[in-house]
Amino acid sequence: MEVVPKDMNNIRACMMCSLLKNTEQFMSDGCDNCDQWLSMKNNRDRVLDCTSPNYEGMIALTTPDESWVAHWQRIRGLVRGMYAVSVMGKMPAYIQRELERQGIKYKSRDLGI
């Protein structure tokens, strides 16, 4: 399966995996990599908390298990699609605590931090 933004309007990046989709795609499908932990599907507030409209660069990931770029960007093994190089912002503290309770370690994708 591959995930690409339907259009270039309202593109946001998942703060956990850096997948790029438009707001409506995150609302209808959640994050194809992270929704089991982030529960964005059909939850607009959660989409706005877990994604950022501010990102740098784009990576078209077509072979996630073989790509050295995927390895370097920590996206190896994720779904094929468009990813941000860097995602500005940080996941809200309450979501970080939820992730910790689930045994998931959140690492910011903001290269400026």
C-alpha cells in the first residue's frame, strides 16, 4: 500500500513518523503508520495535536525496507509514501505520556531542536 497526499493543500506531517498527508486524509484514515497509538482517525483535535503543517523537505519512499534514506530518516519498514525530512514542533506532553504508558518512546522529528 502507498500513501500520497491527494492534493498539495493543507499538507501536514505526522510528528511521530513524518508521513505527509492532507488534513482530510489524516481525519478519514488516521496515520497509516502510527494510528494504533495516536488514534487520529475521525478525531480533528487529535489530528491537529499529532501533526504539523510546518515541515522541511520531502522524501518519496518507494522501497521502505531497502532504502538507505529510509534507514537514515528512521522510516525503514513504514508504508510507501511521502515523508518530511524534518517536522517542526513537538508532540504535546499529554500525548507523550499516553505513548509512554503504551511502551512507545517518542522522539521528535524536529531537526531544529
